[in-house]
Amino acid sequence: MLKGTTNEERIWNFLTCKGLNSFAVAGLMGNLYAESGLQPNNLQNSYERSLGMTDAEYTAAVDNGSYSNFIKDSAGYGLAQWTYWSRKQNLLNYVKKAGKSIGDLEAQLCFLWQELQGYSALMKTLRNAKSVREASTAVLLQYERPANQGESVQAARASYGQRYYDKYAKTEKEETSMSTKITTGAQLAEKAINVAKNYKTLYVMGCFGAPMNAANKVRYTKNHSYNKDATRTKMINAASADTFGFDCVCLIKGLLWGWCGDTSKTYGGAGYAINGVPDIGADTMITKCKDISTDFSRIEVGEVVWMQGHIGIYVGGGLAVECTPKWANKVQITACNCSKSGYNTRNWTKHGKLPYISYTGKYESVNGGTTTVKPSEPSQPTNTTGNFKVGDIVEFTGTKHYANANAAIGPACKPGKAKVTATYKGKHPYHLVAVSGGGSTVYGWVDAADIETETASTPAQPKPSTSGTSETVYTVVRGDTLSSIAAKYGTTYQVLAQYNGIANPNIISVGQKIRIPGTAAPKKSIDEIAREVIDGKWGNGADRKNRLTAAGYDYAAVQSRVNKLL
């Protein structure tokens, strides 16, 4: 039996138990995500339309025998989007022998593992992988072998794998990445941003990073009069066990004491009063600082910012990280003594350098230059009021769809463009069907909060657009970092930061345009496009012609090559 509550957890645990290291597992999973969104019943979108069947309907028809063309229909199916007839035959034979559905996750994983054993060179690479990128590229080139195997595709799949590595890997490197002793202001700022963006947090007085498990809930609802307040106690008791408690000064102390976000440790990995950092309050901490100033036109990343009874961390670009019950009751990113669109503003009184870490002496102004960027946080929906109607083309930003409007459990699917086909007054009030080329695999009922107007967000599968021939303009999507974008285009985050005037490379926003110097959007070869046409990725008839022409390809040349390949 597979261990885990989600497909990604189950897949990670299955592959890990097979003896693969974390790099290999992540690289393999990144490719599976690119192929199917980790959905074992995923039917290639173009065949959903041509066959007139959803993922679930196709799977059921294969299982009950009413659809007999599974072997030779050339439709990609399952976790790895098995397409070639002999591989689909082997998959079908395997699940029948196991007495399982063709869409059963465990059966497909077992078949996948069996199939991988026939790729000896690939398995050798996976067993000895030293990075996610190495493993991911090996799987792409030796196992999946899509029509487009270019650098941009390699980088994208590696980035998907890196997300799983960052989330699940338990290597020594990962265990120490957050707990490594902070020695510089830049490191303190980086880790504060990480906490604000990537962890569930709650304002809990006197707490320096403890996970809100049962024992800690008892401890912190009794340790301070502030936490004993009925409203605060209720909030603490309602928090999930993967939520970490902080207050303003305890956030700073917790990070300096080695907090690493480990839910298995009493204080999330923090060690009380270590690394020469005393257990002091906010008003005392500012008095210990060096170069204390009220001039916010000259401040360095990693300095603390202070007002009576409250303290935070300046992270650059006119932004600070603070833990406060104000606004959101958590660790949050706010504008520091200036106005910034999308941020609450805190007017701090003083700032200064902590004596426990070092600083570079490089200063900036909170109002200076190019500091209007936002962190890569999930974008908020622009229309969640129930005003969508049948026929609307929308952006689906969620990750699940449901069989009915009141279903409790739904399978995973990819975000992107979709069409509203029905509405209902239920928990999941809108029925969406993915739009061709929109990047999504949604086909079912979804939450109102997970859809936006078409112009409100960017599709989850980013595609760079060119501006002239000298540069590419890339649109930031959820999960992007400047480093990951740089990797896609063979450059460095320093180059992109300088070229785009980004003061703090740790902070970019969903929807932000990043200019890539000296590049142009890659154009696929006629052979690559022809193979995609054969796989059904460009539609049929006039639709195919229009789409190919709009994409800048010679339709006649592509069709000629298709005829030769068939």
C-alpha cells in the first residue's frame, strides 16, 4: 500500500523506497509532472476532445472493455503518458494481471519501475545522480523522449523536480540549509523571506518557531497572558501541526538560534540562546545594535527595524519581514517607511545592525530606484464573488477538480485557461473544461476562489514571448525565482537583476515581466512540430492549420513532413 495523503507524497515515498536518492526521485517526478500532472488517469488533452471522453470516462471504458482501441489509439495516457502501442499493451497486460484499474496509481508505479529496469544506462545515472538537473535531463532524454528536448524544456522539467526536492528531500544538505548558522545580514534577510513565503506561521507571543502540535498548543496557551485571551487561544488551538509560532523579536532570535522548519523538533530546530544571541526583547535588541539611525534613506539589507515594542528585518527593495498580529496574524512582508502597491505599510522609528552578524556596508534607500517589485507569492483572485457565467473563459489557479459540486475529495489537475460550462450552488460551484493550449488539465467542478478573470493571472506553464530579436520577455509565474528563470535561458540571476534593475534578486512577483538579454524565443524544427502534429498536439483540419500558421510555422512544410513520417 502506498504511503501518503496526496499523489506526490505517494509517488515520492514509493520511489524512495526503491533505493533512489532524492535527486533521482525529484528528477523523475518533475518529468512525470510535466507529462501528466501526476494524475494516473490523465488522458492526453487532444484525445479527450477527439474521443469525446474525460479522463475518468476513458479510464472506465478501458477497464470495462467498452473501449477496445486503447492499444493503438496513439493517445498519451497515465503518469508517463505512455503512447506507443507496445508500451500501452504492456501496461494493460500488467494491470489486468494485478486485477487493478488501468488508472490505478500503485499499479502504474509498479509498471513504471519494472519498465525502468530495461533502461540500464538511465538507472545507473539515477542511482548516482548528484543533482536534480542531472537526473531530470537523463529521464527526459533517455526515457520520456518528447519531440522537444531542447534546453528550455530540460530546464523547465528540472525546475519542477527541484520543487519536489525542496519540499520532500531529507538529505544532509537540505536538513542544514535552514539551520546553518547565520553569519551575515543578507542571510538573515533571505531566511526571513523564506519563512514569510514558504511556511505556515501564526503570531504566538513568546514563541520562537515551535510547531503548533498538541503539546505546544498547551504550552503556549498557558505561557503568556496575551495567548490566554479567548480569541488568541482559539486561534492557536485551530492551527495545524505544520504551522510555526513566532512573535516579532522571537522570529529574529529563532532564525539566529538555528530554526530550520522541522515539525519534529520542539522549537522547529531552534536552540534556545545559542550562537551568542541572548534572549532579549525587542526594545532591548535595538539598543544592542550598531549604527542606529532614524534615516531610512540609508539602510542595509539584514538590519533590524524598530518601533516601540516591535521589531522586524529589512530585506531590501523597501520591504521588511515582520511577525505581527496586525493585518494577517503571521510572518508577513510589508512596506518599510514607504508606500508600495500590494503591501501594508509600517512606519518604523529606527534601524540598526545586529552585533551578532556581519554586514557589507552597501546601503540603499527604502524609496530608491527600482524597488517596486513584489515577492513570488500566490496571486489573489480578482473575481471570487460568484459572477462567472457559462461560456466565460477564465484562469483556473487551483490544483484540484471534483466529480460533483459537493464532493469532498478531488484528484489533482493542472492550472491554466479554462471555460465555464456549468454553475451550481455547492462547495465547488463552477464546472470547468480546459481550453486548448491553455496549459490546464481541469475537467470538473472547482472552487470559486480558484478561478479568476482571464486577464488576472498567468498560465501555470509559462511560455516566454519575444520583444524584437535582441531579448526575450518572460512572465513570472507562481514558484519562479530569478535563479530558476536564469537557468532556463543559460544566464545568471546577477545578470538578470542588473539588466532589469532589480534591487533585491530574492524578490520578484507573479505577473512581473523579466527581460532576458540577447535571446529570442526558441523555435522548434519542422521535424519536432511534425511529431507533435502526429501526437495530436496541434488539433485537426482547419484548426491545425490556423494554429500552426499563427505560431509562425509553414503549414504546408509541416504537413508534408507529417505525411513522410506516417
